[in-house]
Amino acid sequence: MAHRQRVKAGEARSSGQGGPGDEKTCAVCGRRMEWRAKWAVNWSEVRYCSDACRKHGIGDVDRQLEATILELLAARAATSTICPSDAARAVGEEDTWRDLMEPARQAARRLVAAGEVEITQGGSVVDPSTAKGPIRIRRRRGSDPGLDRS
Ligand SMILES: [Zn+2]
């Protein structure tokens, strides 16, 4: 079975190839990407989970959605949550905001990866990569407001 010698995780990481068990977050959809053998050649440069994400990239609207989520949360109590649709409505127009729902969810996932927010369902923090159905977004708990660098 395991005829190949196992590479120690530390060695693999220092060489930038990664290894089984390594993971990172897609720069577009914010979903977790688990290391695959085909990525060993350039794991340190892998940024997208799929061709679709690579093609989509990150545009102005995506950045705007991220900023809007943070603004909406900043305007509310630390414990309150928003819905991705709040950000989609704020950025989009009357007849286009629904198209921004998935981009808004992606923006929320990227912010989770950045350590800015948490995604919850029924009041509990959920894994943004696997959560299905309606989600809420709230500021990340446990961050010390005294450390605000703004
Ligand atoms: Zn992706």
C-alpha cells in the first residue's frame, strides 16, 4: 500500500509543495481547498479552487460587498448579525441585487478566512465551506476592541 515514504508535513510545507491535510481558502469563493496531489507542483501558488473561480476573479463589486458587510456590521451592536442580502441590497440596484446574493455569500466567506467575521446558522457558528441554506454574518467574537488599529 504505502510503498512511498511519507514526507514529513514540515518538510513538505517548507518546500511550498504542501501535503495531505494542508488546506487553504479559495481567493474567490472563500471555500476551503484541501490539498490534492495535482497541486503538489505549485501548492504555494494555488489560489483558486476551480476554473470557474479563476475566471471569475475578484472585481470591484466583490470588494464593495466585502466593505459593505464590514460597514453594516460596524454600524450595529457587536453581537448583531446581518444577512448577505443586506449587503447585496446596499451594493446592488432595485432589480439587480438578487444577482449579488451569491457574490455576497462569497464575500462573507472571504471575510471569515480573513478573520473578520463569523458565519452563523441558528445562532451557532458554522463552517462556511459546507453551510447550506440561509446564513447570518456577525463580527468575529473574541477580538479585543481595544486593539482596533483604525
Ligand atoms: Zn473557489
